[in-house]
Amino acid sequence: MIAISSRPRQVCQNWVTITFASTLYLCPILDLLLADVPKKWHPELRLGLQEALVNATRHGNNLDPTKTILVRFSIVEDYYWWQISDQGSGFQPPCRPNLEQQLFADHSEKYTDYDYEDEKECGRGIYIIYQVFDYIEWNSKGTELILCKYARNNSRLPLVT
């Protein structure tokens, strides 16, 4: 089940809220989150948002269907904002510098019983998120992620087409 707040009617009330049970069936949710975004940005933002939602569902809520994901969405001029919250116990997000090295190093220390193929996949979603969005911030617990994309017509071309 998906719950959606009404479209904002006033400038000061410009957040739309979507709440859904932990699921990996994200197509309808992604469609709702991208409805007001220019079409040329859909493939890139779809990839980034999907990674963020999968991380919240799989790693945050452990695929527990009794837990929910809350997404708030807002547009301010050419800035597209998403705030994604899960009900998990949180994690320590990586810092931006040397992101790839830190992700793989952290994974190999914590999960030494994983084989090399699994290790290569660790952090891929976070890496993609950092490539797609212009602003990324986690809360101190690691249960809430704020993403922003500046999508002005004369800004850089999308990474994914």
C-alpha cells in the first residue's frame, strides 16, 4: 500500500509525502517521485533514487514488510529534493573523500567471510548516489538521507540517457 499526501497548494507547503511498506517493487513509487522532473533527467534520477530506496528497504528495514519507508519530495526552482527515511537501526555513512576506497575497506573488515564477488558489490549503491546527486546528507543515525539534484536546462547533460 502506498500513501501519498496531496499536492502542495501553497509555496510554504511544498513537500509531497509518500509512505510505503518495505518492498523492492519500486516502479510505481519511482514514477510518482519523478512525475514533476524534466524527462531528460528521468533515467539518471531513477537510477539514483532506486539505489537509495533499495538501500533503505534492504539494509535499513531488512525487507521487513511491517516497517515503512517515508519519502518527502519538493521542488524549489530548479532544485529537486528528496528526503528518504527508514525505520532501521542506522549505519555510519561514508564520507565523500575517497568514497570508493572507504566503502570497500569498511566492507572487507566487517565481512571477512564474504567471497570476493560479494565484496565488489558492497557500496555500489552509495557510489551511484554520489555520482547522480549534487547534494547528499545523512542524519547522524544513518536512517535518513537527503538528496538534491540541480536540473536546470543549461546545466550538465545527464549521466544516464
